[in-house]
Amino acid sequence: MTKKQASEPVILQVLPELEMGGVELGTIEIASELQKQGIKNFVASQGGRLVNDLNKMGVPHLTLPLKTKNIFKMRKNADALAKFIKENGINIVHARSRAPAWSAYWAAKKAGVHYMTTFHGTYGLGPWGIKKVYNKIMTYGERVIVISNHIKNHVLKNYAADENKLRLVHRCVDVEKFNPDLVSQQRVIKATNEYNIPEDKPVITLIGRVTRWKGQHLLVEALSKMKNKNYYCVIAGDDQGRVNYVKEIRDLAQKYRLKNRIGFYGKVLDPQALMQVSNVILSTAIEPEAFGRISVEGQAMGKIVVASNIGGSLDTIKDGVNGKLFDSGNPYSLAAALDWALTLNEEEKQKIAKAAQKNAKDNFTKQIMCDKTIAVYRELAAEKLK
């Protein structure tokens, strides 16, 4: 590898698959920006629907069974990756998930190139911390991107990582999509009809997978404790077959006689339109979210966001300024936060909405995330291999 090649990043992003999800979308966003800037880049995964996006961009994709946790297949993947790295002049391998990260690490070592990772979540440690050895591959990078201060603190606490190699790069919101000015009247009418939005009540909305840690049950409990009874609540998201949990939250609504105030819906196909017809957007997680994209999307749409005071929301919401934080897991605190949101006067609502949109645009755009990530690539490419 020449000195010139060593200073110009040529990137291979490695992840399990390219179906829908935060890791996958982030990979596509980075690939798109690299292509836009004329930086040669590649992606390796097991494949999926988002491969079409790469094809449209002209970003080459290497298909390997990178979702496997079989050690023999992982080693075989490493050999294939090392061959691909050498053939394409790649000098930085960027791993985004644990199983493929092992293959990517071995491949980078074999090919003699830089290795880095993004730590996307608080991976389970298992009984007595036995999974730490497996998880620790995500800290082997010469640079480790952490997506929030919550993740940074988790990495430092649990893996004794060198803080000097950590780089904070928040996830993002697509402010071109989450823009209230671009939601057509037709989409608003469709959302109003689809979610039975009343004309005479403020709308409280929780969008997200229907799973216990997202806190749908907590929201129902909180609604029963609110002083303000003039609202309509939308709980929307894919239950992914969790029929017992769905029954539990529906039974809670029945128990508290809230059925006429809550609408339960499935997967959301147009989140921007649903947010547009809502007054308050919620993030009620009872376990820390790595970043909490919904909170920033709500801010970008100029809505009052109420979120748990844990995880990534602590990076994105300044309490009482651009949203409201409540004590995680506490239905009384959530009820008080909702009462606060619904009693704001028009001037106060506008002030918070403007601060929320400014926060999203100033700190959490796709462009900012891409620029910071590419800066890490350039920093690493300029260094000699250790």
C-alpha cells in the first residue's frame, strides 16, 4: 500500500444483514455520503431489501453469511473478507455488529488494514457477565464510535475501554423527511381517518415496537392517573407476535375504563403524518435506549416530546426547554409530565416547538452524523498501522 493510498480512506462496512433497522439505515446513510464525496466504499452483509439502495448508488455489496455465529463459518467469512479487502484496496474495515465483527477483525488483521467499530447498543452481558468476552470485540477497534453518552458510559464501565479511542457520533433524524412543512394535506386527512383522530381533543402518541421495555403498559397506567381527562391517545407499532403483552395493555385500558380514550394500532407506515396530527410525542422506555430516534424525530416535527429520563434521551432533551423528561418507570411522573404538556398555552408551545426543531437541526441531522463519521475515517486512514 502506497503512502497516498494509506491517507485516502477506502471503506468496507460490515454488518449481519441489510433488512430494515437502525444499524442498516445508518450503514446506507454513510455509504450514500461516501459515494457523494467520491470516497470509494463497499458493504458486506448477508443481504436483504436495502441491497437495492446500494445498487442504485453504485456501492458494491459482498454477500456472505455474516449473520452466523458458527465459529467455523465465521472463520470462513474472515478469509473471504480478507481476500475482498486486498482485491479492492480497502484500508478501513468498519464493523457494526458482534458476530460479523469477529470475522471483520480477523480479516483486517490478515489483510493488514485498519479496524474500527460502532457500538450501537448495550449488548446483554449474560449470567455472571459471561457474554463480555463475545461482546468485547466491539471495543477492539482502533476507533470505537459510540452513539450516545449512555453508550459511552456503558462501554467504559463494562469493558474498561480506552476512552481516548472512543468517538461520540450521535444517530440522526432525516430532517428532510421529518419536516412538518412537507406533510401534505392529503396525508394529514388520511392519518386523521386511519387513527380516528378527534377534532376536539389533543392527541398523545406513542410510536414504537409493542414490547414491554418500550413501556406501553406504563403509558396506560399513567393515563389513568392524569388530572386532565381531555385527550385521545394513539398507541401504534408492530407487536411482532407478542399477543400476551398486547392483551395485557388492552386489559389495563379496560380496567381503568380508558378504552374510549385510547386507540391501538399496528405498524406505522407514515410516521410523519401521524406526528403531524399529534400534539405530544412520547418515548416511554423503561430500559435505556441507546439513542432514542423517536424523540429527535418528534422534535424535528415541532412537537412537544415527553421522554424517560434515561439513555439517549438525556443527550437529546433539555427538560422544559425543548421537551419534557419524566422519571423512568414511574406512572405518576409520566402523568404529571403529560398534564404539563397539555396545559401549556399557545406561546409556551410555540417556544418549545421552535427550540425542539432548532435542536434537531443543529445537532442531530443525517449530514452531521455522516460528517463526523467520515472525519473518524480520515483520522484513522492518516495513521500508521500499529
